[in-house]
Amino acid sequence: MSDRIELKKAKRLKGEIIPPPDKSISHRAVILASLAKGKSVVRNFLRAEDTMSTLNAFRKLGIKIEDKGKKIIIEGKGIHGLKEPADIIDCGNSGTTARLLSGILAGNPFFSVLTGDDSLRQRPMARVINPLKEMGAEISGRDKGKYLPIAIRGKRLNAINYNMPVASAQVKSALLLAGLYADGETKISEPIKSRDHTERMLSSYGVRIDIEGLKIKIKGGQELKAKDMDVPGDFSSAAFFIVAALLIPDSDITIKGVGINPTRTGLLDVLKTMGADIELTNIRNISGEPVADIHCKGGRGLTAVNITKEHIPALIDEFPILCIAATQADGMTTIRGAEELRVKESDRIKAMATDMRKMGVEAEELSDGIRINGNANLKGASINSYGDHRITMAFSVAALIAKGRTTINGISSVNISFPGFFEMLKRLTR
């Protein structure tokens, strides 16, 4: 099968779609259900490469997980029920798997090794390993612990007070999970609020967790109680269709059952500020997470916007598709405070600037962001995915408003988070 696709300009997008299940919540559902005592059922679990890395990791750690198609059944053994893996645990491309698992394994009394694919082995691990070492963890890794592979000799941990230098849901989650194995009360302070799925889910599994503004406390030794969970639709996956509908005149789509956790939906706020026609309907709660149907119409002009560091955590994964929206806005859009994007699956700042210029966009790469001149007349080009699923999907949307044909290379990367993306796109453009 070819790892490239050719796309052309679309007349409109019409119809209703259901996005894939939320990736962040799917990861955490497997993790917490595995650490809980008893049987948990997870419905609408995302079957993508990243989340399967987490599922397979816990199987290697001795957890029985049955895949029943529409649901997975997890036989949790409690926080002290994991067993030493017989082999290295491969986290694939998943930073969530590697970082959250590090926090758990640091507190378990056995030896384990984590590795990943070429991309993940270049992503920074010291931001997790250093605070875990402060808790007494014994971890060694490549280049003085900066990168995978890492070896962990688990032991009893000590609680710490930790002020996070950078807002990161993965680092925060790793420390909260490590806090379950620590003597005393672990306290974490964030500089800016990052996504809070772990806190919500820990509470729903019966863990006492105190949250006051940007400060979080968790006491060690608490056990999790088994719980059934329904995973909502992934906002980050829905984002590509939201922007596509806004940019293509006469489009009218509804995206059903999307998670609208306020720590995730910064893109909605930005798009509304830009003048987008977006309406949230049928707002409800599913397994402790707010969910809605999102109705989007195209044809209304957008205006440029300035994004600062405070906005970034709530739209970190939406940076690539926000860049595409900015190409069609009236004026100059500036995004700053996003240096974290240089160490994602790719250097997303460089990747977006480089390939947008191929399509005729005036884009200036900044050390911590990007400056994009709007009202661009996009032209078809040959686009490199850089092995990054979100880059692939963002430029697929750009292709729908570009003159001529656009070739996207490396499209298999979408399987990391959104198998079926191109089929869904095709269905809406008919």
C-alpha cells in the first residue's frame, strides 16, 4: 500500500461524523484500570498505535486485558499488583506511555526497561526523570538519563514538593502516579493549567486528590477502585474537521460526541475570537468529562490573532491546524511561547513553517513560535509529513483549499492517533 496520497480542492464539506475516541483518556483508562483492584470495562477505547502501546505495556506487566471489540475488560490487581516484565517494554511513538509508565515503574520493586521508536528516542525524558529522582527513584538512561532507553529499578519513593518549570500534562501525570507509591503527600505546582484528565480520572477511581488553583496534592498508599468508563470523542482529532469546515465555503458539518474539557479546547476560543461560526449543542457529561456536538459552518471570514504562552497548554496539539486556519485569516497571526512544540513527534514549528512556504504562505519561524501572513492563496505542493500524524492531517486540510493537487508523503503516521482519517475526509467531501 502506498504511503502517500494526492488531494485536491474541495467544493464543500457536508454531513455528520463521529471522531475517534479520545487518545489521552484512552491511555489513562488502561493505566488506572490496571492499577485498580477488580474488573473495569472501558467502552469506546481508541485502537490506535499510541494507545495500543499502553495496552500492550500493561499486558507485559501481568495485567489481563480482553479486547471485546466495542469494549475492553481489564482485570486490575491494585497499585502493588504489577509484575516484573520478562522483556523490554516498547512504547512505540507514545510519549504518554513512556512518561506515565516511568512514574508507576519507579515505585514498583522490580527492574524494567523502556524504549521507543526512532522519534520517541529523541524526545526529552529528563523533565520526568529528574523529579522522579528527587523522589528517590533509581533511573538511568541514554545521555545521562535525557533519552530512552531508560532502565528503572523500582523502590519505595518519598513525597516531594515540585514546582513544574513548564506546563506538561505528561510530567504532572507521571508525578501524580508516582505519588501513589510515595511516603507522605506529594505536592505539585503548575505554571499554567495543563490538561486535567488524570486528576479527574483519579478522583473517579476513588483517589483523594486535592486541587486548589494550580496546586495539586496527593497522598501515597491510596488504592484505586475498579470502575467502568466511556471514552468521549477526541477534540484534537475533531479539530482538523472543524477548521476544514470553516475554511471551505458552503460547508456545514456536525461532529458528534466530542470531549470539550476546558483544558483541551483552547482552539475553540481562539477560532471564535477569529470570527468562526461554531456552535456547541447537546452538552452533557460522560464519565466525568464534558461532551458536546460541535456544529461548524464555512464562509465567514476569519481575522488574525495573537497567541501568547498562556494560551498554549490548552491548544498544544492543535498548533498545526491553527497554523492552517491562520493562512486564511485577514492580517498577521503570531503564535509565541510554544517552544515545547520543537520536541514533539517532529519539530512542529519548523515543519509547519517549511511546508507552508512550499504552498505559498509567508511564514516566519520564530524561536518559540511562528508568524503567519494571512489571506494566502494556497497552491498545491509535495508535503513531507515528518512522520508526524498532526502535520499530516493539517496539510491534508490545507490541500482542500489549495489550487491544483497536493501530495502528502508519509500518511501512515495518521495511524498513531486517527486510523480512518482519510476515509472520513472523503465521506464529507462527496
